[in-house]
Amino acid sequence: MANGYGGIIANGIKRSFGSVAAIRHIDFEAPPGEVTALIGPNGSGKTTLLLILASLLAPDDGSLTVGGVDPQVDSNAVRRKVGWMPDTLGVWESLKATEILTTMGALYGMVPGEREARAAELLAAVRLSEYADQPARVLSRGQQQRLSLARALIHDPEVLLLDEPASGLDPGSRVELRTLLRRLAGEGKTIVVSSHVLSELDEIADRAVFVNRGESVKSQSLDEAGTQVRRYCIQAEPMEPLADALTSHGVEFEARGDSRRAEYQVLLNSTEQAAWLLRTLVMADVVITAFAPAGGALEETYMSLETDRQ
């Protein structure tokens, strides 16, 4: 039974394991054509939610559609629509890289010539062509992650669920992952990424859902995240004129840094206020050597939610 909506809509999802409530109440939406970040600390229910979205776990309560289909009504239809990338490659390590992909292709009903061609295409896309005939166990952690991504894409799914996809990737591979996910979103796919690397998500995601202790606590777009109060770190050489200038303009600041690098941290309401402050300091002949947000927009939201809960 489909509702015609190609993304993900989850309302009031709950899931317990015995007496342990892994998910208490999560509302979650991921539109097609966008990358939605799923953010929360360890044990917050992120992986359990992803397993439910992939139809690998059933919720105890709540409503859910994935690609317009209710997994509890037609799980096979959902699995045809979904590409699932867990945080580890799994029990495939004795198979060669090509064998892993062609086996997955066969499970999705692809004919032999089609699945071999698709496997070669994806191995090239994730820069693993030279390892096509190597068993997965000889691959590094980062290479296994790239192979796991190729495996999730074998049947060209319209919904992609990624659990810590950047884990183990070198900086170059992270850039390639970001480029690939943005391209796939541009093709209209629904992409959900769970990650602890919030700086990466700033570059990848269009929106974010924050979860904690099994509950969704906030949902916001990246545009909304960029307009909130943010911490800025400022350095000068020397630091004393910076302190005097901040004080004279009524800007509260906190000393941060260490013995190698002193800095002041301020809270600013907008990029316009940040631009005003930087211009004011320069005009006061303060020699500014660094002026930048203390963290990414999503990290700022995450830290503010953590502060509110303390």
C-alpha cells in the first residue's frame, strides 16, 4: 500500500528490547532529493531507527512509510526501494569485492550481465577497481566502507540509509563521499546519514533531526542552523588590545585555548553581527590573526541542546 510520497515519514515510533526502551518516541521526516542527517550521542536510538527504516526491525508503535510504502504492510517493496549501509561490512569478508556486489545484485533479481556491469561501475565509482578480485578481508577499514557503500547502491535504490559512512575514510575519500551523496540527492534520492562527524554533515546535509535518549528533540534545516546564535573564536597578536576593544564595545568574551594558542570566544547572534565585530576590531587597529565560528552550524545546535539538558 503506497501513499505516493517518495521520502520517509515516521510518527511516534517506539521500540523496546525487553525492559529497555531503545526508542521512546521519534518523529522523523526525510524528503526526496535531500540529505537528512540523523544526529545524537551513542545510545540515543539512531541505529535502531535506521534498522526500522530499513524494515529490518518492526516498531512497537507508531506509523511509518518509506518510499510511500508501510514496511509492516509490504516489507519486500520497501527493501527493493532501500539501500542499507551498516557501520561495518559484515560477514562478507571471505568473498571477493566483485562477488559481494554481484551476489547482492542477484538477490535483487538482476540478470548476470547486468549485475557484473553494475558491479564494475560501482567499484570504479568508489575507487576499488584494482581490488575487484581481492577478498574483502584484505581491504582496509576505509576501503571496506567504500565497498559497503557500493553494495548499498547495487540496485540503484531511491532511498539510501547510511550508518556512519565516513568512519575509517581518509580526507580525500570523505570529500568524494560528500560529492557522491550530493549528486545522488540531486538525482532525487532520499538520503539519511547518521554520523558523529558533524563538520562533515554541515557540508553534506540539507536538514537534520536530533535525537537523544530515544526521542527526537529537534528538527531543523541547514539554513535555520546557520541563523542561530553561534560561538566565534578570535585571536590577535597581541591579545591585550583585543580584550580592551571587546570590553569597550560591551562584547562579553571568555578566554579559551592553551599554552600554545590563546583565544577569546564570543557569542554572536548572526553573520551580520560577526561582520560588524570584525570590521570594528580591524578599524580599532587590533591585529586579528583568526576570526571564525568555533564549530559548524549543526555542532552549534548539538552543543546547545546538550547545554539545555544539563
